[in-house]
Amino acid sequence: MFKKVGLSILLFIVLYLTYHFSALKYGISQGIGQAKVLMNTVSIESVKNNPNTPDSVLQKIAFIEEVKTYAYDSIGLSETDNYTSFYDQKGKPILWVVTASPEFQIEAHLWCFPIAGCFPYKGFFEYEKALAEEQVLKTKGFDTDIGEVSAWSTLGFFKDPILSSMLNRSEGSLAELIIHELTHATLYVKNDVSFNENLANFVGKQGAIEFLKHKYSDTSLEVFTYQNSLLKKQVFADYMRNQLKTLKQFYDTLNISLSIAKKRQLKEQQLVQIKWGLLASSYFKDSTEAQKRLAKFQPNNAFFTGFSTYSKQQTDFHEILKNEHQGRLKDFIIAFKKIHGSG
């Protein structure tokens, strides 16, 4: 009896590992990549005490510490040991994510893993592996995109380090990034990446504005510069949100009797119109740098699914903050922590 039970359990384990072999292999690879980062971090104190550390680095580290204190005390984010260590990227990116969407549909392709859940992206610490994953998806007919990652949250499993590339950001952008990632560490809903990213984006931006006003003043140049950058990004977001609706309507009304070649031709015409329509928007007005970025910009369904994932709930959160919490971001956070069992 016990032998049969033991054999059944063993068979179950073998079948489980066989079925999830790819996910297991990927998990091990990501674990190794994360371990390499963690093993090469140094404490913030050692960076501060190193006489060769540039003043610019010390100033940005001190700034991050101010942001963390404000995020904990004034916004209500959970205290962690994140950003108490430093990792020197030596000028190189260290993580890439692959996103994908069906060729004639705006819908995120999901990667699902045991325990962790499902995600509309897949990260890689090796660029070659990201390219290989992208190639597999392309052969299956997916639109794809590979993007560099400037920061990520391990959701409390490890101490997330300050990455050297973070220090190249402006104060507003850096404050937004730190608060964004601390929001993930505070509240993260399994299998709802869209909610998690929208919430972190919203809190990151609102928190950064509040912090800069606290550190400087409501009318300071720092606040003006950051809010102006947000306004420019909003122009881009508004344009893309409208184009997303247009593209969805295009796919919904696309004649299924058309040949694949004809569908691709019509789709390409839509995407070209979207790309060059940006030139007529104020986002690119008097901006040579923005026009250079446009030359490299190749919108496709994967881009639009990613855009939707990160931005579609921003208006809703603004309304909740304004109408239910009278603009008090800390009350907003407390309410969401209660709803999702994190506070």
C-alpha cells in the first residue's frame, strides 16, 4: 500500500517536472542572473566611505534616501531594506523583457509559471536569450518587442539594489522610479500585472510631485521641470490612446476573407499613419531629439499591448484620489492596502 502511494507520488513529481521543465529551466536561469547581481552589490555605506566615490554619486544616493523616507512617512509605503546596496552596471543594461501580441489583435501574450502566476512579459538577464525567445514567437506569427529594463522589484524576496544607471536620471524621474518600485513592494496583486503597473505608475508620478514640493517648494524650478516633462509624456500617451482605439476598431472590422498578405498590407498602412501622425503632434514640436527617437520607433501590436498594460487605469486612479480621498495620497494607499489585504 505504502509502496504504491510512494510510486504514485514519485510519478506525479516526475510528470510535474516534465510538464514544467521549460518554466523550471527558465526560473533557474533567472535565479542565476539575479544572484550575479546580488553577489556583486556593495553596501551604500561602503560607497559613501569610499574616497573615490564622485560627489555626484553621493548626492544622488542621499537623494534616494530622502525619497525613501518621504515615501514611508508621508505616502504610507511599506518600509523595506531596498536601495541600501549598490550595483555598478559599468554602463551596460542588465535585464531585457520580451512582449508579444497576435498579429491581428491587441491582446497581450501571457507567460505563466507555477506559483508566480501569469505575466504579459518575460524577462532575461542575457540579451541573446531574449532574442531567441522573440524569434520563437515571430515564427508563431506574433508581433514582438524587446525593451531594456531600468529597474525591477523582487517583491521583498531580496534587497533590491540601487542600479548605477538610475543615477543618470533627473531628480523628478529618479523620485518617480524609486516610489514606483516601492509601491510594488507595498502592494502586488497576483495575476493582475495591469493593475500593479498602473498603480505603481500613478503613485510614482503623484508621489514624485509631492516629494519635490516638500523638498523645494510648490513653485520651484524642480517641480516645474518635472511637471512639464509629465505634460509632454501625456501628449504622447493621449495620442497613443486614441490610436489604440482606432487600431482595435481596424482589427475588429478587418474582413476575415482577405488574404494574409492583404491583411498585412492594410495593417502596415495603419501603423505607418500612426508613426508619422506623431510628427503633427505637439510632442515633437521643436524637438530634434524626439524626431531622432521617432526614426527608430516601430509601433506594432506588442507595443500597444504594453502601452495599455501600463497606462489604461491612470484616469480612474486620478478620480479615486480626487473624489474619494480629497487628493491625500497616503489615504489613497491605505485604502488600497485594505482592499487587497496588504495593510
